[in-house]
Amino acid sequence: MTHQPELSFVTHRNHYLFSDYYLDNRVAERREWRDFDARPAFDAVSQLWQARRSALLNANEAQTESDWIRPLLELLGHFYTTQVSLITPQGNKIPDYILCPDDTTRIAVQTIQGAVGEADLHAALAVADAKAWEQPLDRSLPGGGVKTLHQHPALQIDFYIRHSGLAWGVLTNGRLWQLYHKDTSKKLDVYYEVDLPALIEAGDVAAFKYFWLFFRREAFVAGSAAPGAPAWLDLVLAESAAYEQGVSDSLKEQVYEALRSLAQGFLDFPGNGLTADAASLQAIHDNSLIVLYRLLFILYAEDRDLLPVRENTTYRESYSLQALKRRIATEIDRGQPAAPTMSSLWQRLAELWRVIDSGDPFLGVPAYNGGLFKPANHPFLETTRVGDLHLRSAIDLLARARDPKTGTREVVDYRDLEIRHLGSIYEGLLEYQVRVASEPLAVRKVKGKEVYEAISESPSLGRGKGRVESSLSEDSPLTPSLSPLGRGGRNGAEILPGQVYLVTDKGERKATGSYYTPDYIVQYIVEHTVGPVLEEAAAPFVSEDGAVGDPGGLARAVLDVNILDPAMGSGHFLVAAVDYVARFLVEKGAEEDGKEGKEGNGESQLAYWRRRVAQACIYGVDLNPLAVELAKLSLWLATVSKNKPLSFLDHHLRCGNSLIGARVADLPLDAAGPTSAQQRKSRKAQAEEAAARAAGQTSMLDDSAFAGSMRTASRFMGDIERLGSETLADVHESERIYVETVRKTTERARRLADLWTAQHFGLSIAPEQWSALARHMLHGGGIVLPGWAEIIEEGQQIAAERRFLHWELEFPEVFFDQHGRLQGDAAGFDAVIGNPPYGDILDRLTKSYLLNVSSISTGGRADVYADFIVRVVDLLREYRSLGFIIPNTLIDGASFGAFRAFLTSQTTPREIMDFRTRRVFSDAEVMTMIITIQKLPIDVETLLQYRYLSEPDGDFRDAKMLLAASSSKPWHIVNSVTRKISRPGVCVPLEPGIGSCHDAGVDYKWKNVGWQERGEKTRFSQILFYTGPKRQAGDYPLVKGEDIVRYCVAHNQNWLIHDFSKYRSPETTVLVYLDYAQVEEKILTRQTSDRLQAGIDSRQLVPAKSVHTTIVRTASYSSRYVLGILNSRLLNYIYQLRTGEVGRTFAQVKLYDLRQLPIRRIAFATPVDERERLAEKGRRLYGQFCEKWDYACVLGFVDHQLAQEPERADVVHDLLAFLAGQMIDLNKQRQKLERAL
């Protein structure tokens, strides 16, 4: 017997446009809401409804508009146009209405001759479109024939919003009135909705404000409430966003404490029998995260009405997490104690988890399955539990957050949190390790990072010195639950002995999710990487006018697109890809067996396609198994539909090391070890080699049994993709096929690949054993030689520890055809997107392995993002693209030459969006860029589209970079100026063409001392340097970066002690490069600057750390000539164009960039007498310029010398050297005057 559902009246339906909490709790506090008397408006609309309701029930679109919508618009105070033609990329289109603020604007728009564009509508308020009475607004019109854009109402209003340039759109079918905003309308299901007849029939005048105040003319008009005030809709949108951000920020800290509370609860509960050994703490950490994921899913599902909190009283009041979290909040606020030794809350949660996994008809809960709640997947949670005290704290920390306006702890409405917030909040948790304190600890901030430190080692922490106070307030539920002594404990301890605390592998308290990618970057990468692939897939089915003749064929083609994120983290990129592809399918009118969101099945077309795309198109890999679970959770929350099971995702979301794994073509059956077959080959070359191989080495590709297993695995993986997840039976069948067929079919090949790869990581296999062992692993049977069992076990252990991932065997349908053969050019992923790891983070063995299999080196300062790109290029289908956000070191980094050569030989970099000094990741000091790369070798050269920020807060500028095939040279912007400079023979680099540049002066540091301890040491600068009168005869004059400006090097009485060497010790390094300092003449360049500032020193000053030294080594060139070039506006332009240091907080002139600067080559061919005569003439012309301030004579002289055959560039060299000397003298005079003043 099923329980009768109970429906409650809803005043409005906010579908993620505004904050539900704001609408339900805050909006009524606004003066505009309080002061508005809704009775007259309600009566007028009610009267209109009573007069028209009977006629509307069968009204078509025209009748609905004339009888109901237009009269309503007039009651709402709108001035509107009708049938105005709008200019769009798809030709002129006609939205039903343009809403205007006044009649003057309406007349101006209505009387424009021809179609209107954005500029014509700048004074309008919104665009509106009307449909027939009760026509569904979330799906296309039923019926056959060609599909066009305008059959889907939500897609249509988005189209009108984007091409009218207006911020707001109104969509209505008479009954439902929806608001869309330009920033989110493209998502199609982000809107605010009111069921107007239901509001009228309810007779609730106060509730009627949710319609009237949001759709009346004044809602769109700025200044309606008060002069200068934003429009009502803009205000509600902005304050909603501010509230959501505040909640997200609060939850970041509270989720950390919730994880800590759960871990403490597992450790403390008597029946668990857990100790603080490393294995137990790791299990506690992992399963605490699973509990958090489960709670998070339920919080989202209940607040988004995916669980029956509205419809089923029994579920809502007796079993829901909603009821439990409110009860807990009351208990905590009253100070009611809870026992750490009792587990009634755990038992109740366990029952709820079972219901969600298996379903319960009486409670109205469908079976969501999916694996997150499956007991067999998480056996630790079946045998252990968390006591009431700690579980209560964890639930409350997730359920309530501090309201930034009132300061009180309010219940969080998870409807308000987008899925991307989940990643920003939870992704950082993956970095933590659970530890148990053996002595009192306090939090201290070191170089901006919070770390735990023993109070015994820093007693001042106990007195509050340097201590960081917790962000949790005194009434936090965590305070009594984790610290019986209360906050501060004994000696001011934050963590007491026996208590759990969480730290990163760097020993830091906070893992902020530093590299969690901002949404606008994710959207850009998806659009520019996935978008072109979808257009290509759909092209055969779309006519020139955009109509689709075969919606089913189009759906199949798009669902065959394979999209990968090889370092998926929380799944942010994959969720965005799902949205993008699903929207594309809706836009094109795709169909699949009549299932896609048809009227009456309770699911929109967009929701249907999201679920299908997630299961068919999306692939992800991550090294962290908990990241894989988090990515699944993100995708489930983004795609879950009411009364539908969670999609089966295990076949495409896998845990493994994206960088370490064998290629099938490299797996020999008769060779003893790694061979030349492991050198890089294209997929096409591998397939050709396999087909042509008639003798010699035999690879696994030649094995018929292997081909049969790949044929089977590929076919069944395709079956899973096509099966979908419409019913629980579909999900179970997908799981059965994957586990019992696909995994078993590929298991032998995967185990063989593990053994082969493990040889790079310490596994030793005798050459004479390999062939028999390989065939035994692949086929079974045969003679088992002594020692094989140990070899296989060790290989499996290495594979498990390193998490090998053999791409072709993990995803056979991407690489093998229906006959079990590699697909050649057609093998691989269609689009790769993501934000790979950065930095030199790989261990020695992994670096050696990658160098061996790819032959690509990034030099001494290896960066793992380069290894990811090398690997991904191999996984890409020919002519397809990847889009990553990575550090911009690739462009001109000194150690990335080999990597640039690889990219320009194997691929074509298409576009770079360089953020330069803008910090994309708020907690990470790294300069980043978006790069799009196509797997297509450059023929001779190519122009790369380069967009860059010249200033952090500026707009992007467009430029080009010219890339030559197989070139390791830095990538530089090309324009009319740079082309002249880069002509052969015109310029040479400063080093080695002219001289040598050195980061050489004084270098000093403590050895083997981390940053945390360096602050405790005496600062070297206080020992080695001093300012003031010279103390000892042998002390050296010191020059700092701040002493250098253009053409001027000052000595401001700074000195280096002469006996510096006595401070050298095993703990310290003190290096002074006197051979570079004590030269006759050197050029000094200021290091800390965003522009070039150089001067000449002839006083043998010793440069400090913040100074670069350049010594001109080519005798013909004058140091003053080089100085003039370095300080010129031209070279500063080139420098800033290349480096992107402008506006950076701590801008640096890097030595590498200094060495690469172009200096005009001089031939020095003019006879000495003639050269001196012309130099004298140049000096005279300069004198004339000083008298008349007319520089035409000087420039004319220069042009004349350069126009000679051969050119007399050496004469210009002498003139520039002279002018540099004049600038030096002028600066000396200025300094003298400044001192006098």
C-alpha cells in the first residue's frame, strides 16, 4: 500500500535564479515589499481572471495573448511593442513584445524602419514572449517534421535576450509566468516562475506580491523605489548572489570542522575499536568524506524536492534529514547534551541511507541507487559508527551557516547553492590527512598560511602571541563536542591531546581548493573545445537554415562524442560539459526513441538529455579515489531527476594515474623489456605497424584472443551507453554488464599491462621469462615457473600503489572498433578539457618513466602540466582538440624549449588567452592562461590567436604569435614592429650576442631551514649589510634595486662588510661575486619592476639580490649604446609585450627575459675617419635640437645613415651612445639639485 501524496500550495517557484532563502525570509523585510498595498492590484487581476478563465482553457496562442496576456501587461503598467523585427545571426526574428519604460521609448522602437538591433533597444526594459494557454515551456512542441530553434520556448527566450542586448526576459503561457536573466538564460532551466491562476484562486493577497512586484513595470526600472536605486529585479538578484556567496564562504570553514567532527566520532566511539595508526586514520578520513557526500546529496535532494519533503508527511516529519537537522538545531541552541557513546542518530541515518538506495513506496522515495548509498561499496560504514555528540555536530555544521546580515546561524537552503559551489567547498577536503594530537596544539600563521604548532615549542602561542583564532564562534556546536575544556583549553590550546586535527601534506591547516577553476573559465574552455566538435557531429543533419531533418540521427551522432577530463577533481568541467551538450541537443531538436522529456513524464527535455549525456559522452579520471566519488556526486546532483535513478557512471569515471600506463602497441609477447616500440607513435602509425607486422616482435595487438576480448568489451561498453538510466532495472543491468562482462573481459590484458609498466618502478623480470609469463597472463594455463607468483604479486602491488591506468584497456570503446582492432585516426577522445596539476610534483621514478615513454623533457624545473598535455595529445583523436588552463610558462619559459618543440611538431596550438598578472586562483600565486591545441602537426608555420591582458583589470587585447614547425623558440607576439625587429640579421639577443647577464652580486641564506623556521633566525641582511658612514676600510659599496632608475645608479651609503666569509658555515650560504662587481664598467638593471630601468656603474659597486648585472663582452659595442637601447621606449614595449609583468604586485625583470631582449646588430664597417666625422655631425645636430626643440634634424640624420649601402649603423650606434651619456649627465645634475634642495 502506497502513501497518498500530500501537495502543498506554492506561492512561487524559483528555479535557481534568485536565492530561495532570500525570497522566503529577506524580501519581505524590504521597504518596497512592506509598503506596497497589493489589494487593488489583486482585485483587478482577479476580476480579469474571472471574466476570461472559461475562454482561456481552450485558447490558442493568439487568443491567449489578446484575451489575457496583453490586458495583464497593461495592468502591470508596461508599455510594449508588438511584432518588432530583431536582427539576429539567424536572420530577422520577431519576439512577441519589447517592454519599455514609457510611451516615448515604445513609440521610438515601434516606428524604426526595418529590423532593430541592440543599439536601438538600449532604453528598453525586457523582451517577452507568449505561448498558447498552458503550453509546456520546458520542451519543444510535439510532432514530426524538421526541428527548429523556436519550437522550444525557453531556448527561444534565451535567443531573444542574447540578441536584443536586454538584461531580462519574460516567458509565459498565460498560466505560468517566468523571468530569465541574461547571465543565466542560456542554461534554459534557471528562471523564476509564478502560477498566476493558482495565486488568484488561493486568495492570498500577500502571496500575490510574488507575482506583482516581480513582473510589474517598476520591477525593471532603475530608480523606481528611490533616485539612484537599482531596479527591484536587479536588487533581488544582487542580494541573492551576495547571500549565496556568504553562505558558501561560511560552509568552507564549517565543512572542515564537520569532517574533523566525524573523524573524531569514528575514533572515539567505543564499539568501533579503532586506534590512531596510519591505516585506521586513512580509513577514517576516507569514510568520513563518504558520510559527508551522503549528507550533502540528501541536503540537496530534499531542498530541491527530489525527495518527498513536501508531498509525504510521514517522510517529512519522521524520516527526513530536514526534520532531523531542525531537531538538532533546537537541541544545540538549548544546550541540550548528547552522548558520544550512543548512536541513535547514526541508526536513523543508516535507515535513511537504505531507503534512498533501495527506495520505499510508502514514504514516496524512489530508489536512487548509484553506488553512493550502496552498503557493499562502503563496508567500513556497515561495521563502525559515529556517536551522537559528534554526528550531531557534523550535521549542524552542514545544515546551518551564519547569516552575514544578522549574524545568527540560519538553516542553509541547498537549492541556493549551485553544483559548482560543491567543488569549491569540498575539493579542498581531498588534500587533508587525519592526525591525532599527542600534545596541545595551537594554530599559527606563517607567511600567510595557517599551521598547527605544539605549544611546548612556542610557549608564546598559549599566551595568544601569533595565534590564529578559530573562525567558529563560542556557540559553535563543535566547541563543546571536541573540546571539553572549551575554546582555549589549557594553555590556550586549539587542539588537545587525543583530539583529531586535519592538515595538508604541507602541514597547513587550510586547504582552500586553491586551483578550483572559476566558472567563467570552465564555460569558456567547454564552449571553445567541445562546441566545435558538436557542430561537426551535427553538421550532416542540419540544413543551411538551421532545420534538422533527422533528429534521431543527430542525437546518435552527438552522443557518440567522447569528452575527457584527465584530472577531474570534483567534476566541475564535466558538469559544465554535460550542461553544454544537453543544451546543444535541445537547441537542435534532437530525439531518441520518443523518451526525451515528453509531456506527462515529469521531466524536461534538458533534464533528460543531461542524464543521457552524462552516461554516454563524459569521461573522467583522477588519482584520488575520493575525488572520483565527489565527481560522481557532482554529476548526480547536476543530472538527477525526480523519480529517476542516479545514472550509472562507473564505466566512464575511473580512479587512476593518467600519466602512468601502457599502450597496447608497446606490450610485447616475446620481448624481455622496454624496446624501441615504446617510442612515440601516432595512433595511425601504431595501427599500420600492427597490420603490417609479419615477422619480428609480436605485440598484444597481434593476439587473436586479445582482439576478441577488445571486441567484446567495446561492444558491451557501447551497450551501457545506449541503455541509459531510465529505470532502476537499467542501472542494475549497466552495472552487471560492466562488472561481469567488460571488467572480466579486459582483466587479463590489464594485469599484463600492469606487469609491463611495473618494470619501470622496480619490478625485475628475467628476459628469458617474459614471453612465457606474458602468454600465461594473457591466456592462462601453461607451465607456471617458480617465482612467477611472487613476480605477479609484486607487480600488482606496485600497480595498486601507483594506480596504473591503461587508457585503451580502461575505455576500449574509445580506441577499438567492432572487430577489436585499433581504430587508427578515429581512435581517441573527441575533446579533452580541464585544469591539470601544476608544479614539479612528480617523484624521480615517475619522471624517468615519462621521459622514457615520451622522450619529452621540460628541463630541470619540470612541470607536471606539460606531462599531462603530452599524454593527452596521445589520447586525442586526430584533428581533435584539448582546452586546458595552465601556467603561462610554456610561452617563453627557459626550460620549456623541448616541450614547445613537441607541441609545434605534433600539434597546432590554436588559441591562447593569457591572464598574465591577473590572479585567476585567489589563493595561488601563479600566472595562467587558457590554451586550445589541435592534434594536427604544423606544416611549416602557423599563426596562433593570442589574447592577453596588458593590465590585471584591463580588457583582453588581440594579437598573433607566429609558430614555426618543430621549433623550441619562445612564442612571441608578432606585429608590424616585432616583424621589423625579427627580420634576419637585424637584431641579436643581449646574451650571447652582445654580452653576458648575471643574477650575481650577493647571495645568502640559511640551509635546510623551512620558511616556518627562517623567521626565528637572525636576518642575514642585518649581519652583512649596513647603512651610513663606512665603518671599515675594506667594506664594499653596495647598490640595491631601489637605487637604480633610468640612466642613473646611486650609491646611497649602503655597504657590504669586508669579512663576510666568516659567516659561512654548514648551516649557511654566503656568496659574493666580486669578479662581476669589480669590473671597469657594467650595466645594472633593477629587478623588482614592471619595466626596464637600467644604469651604468663604473664605481665597482657590489649588486644586491635585487639587481641584474650585464657586462658587454663584444669590444665594438659601447655599454652606453646598449644602455640607451635598454632604456628606450621601444625595448620597454617589447619587454612588456612579452612578459606580462605590467601591474603585477611583485613584478620582476627575470634574467631569462633580459637575456632574450633584441639589440640592434651593428656592422661597424664605416671607415674610422668618416665615422668620427659623421659622429661629430650628429652631436652638432643634437645641439641644434636642444636650442630649437626640433628633433626632425636628428631623425633625418639617422634615417640617412641607415639608408646608405652599406648602411652606416655604426654612426647611429655612436650617436645613441653619446645620447645615453647625455642622459647620464642630466640625471647626475638632477640628483645634485635634489640634494641641494
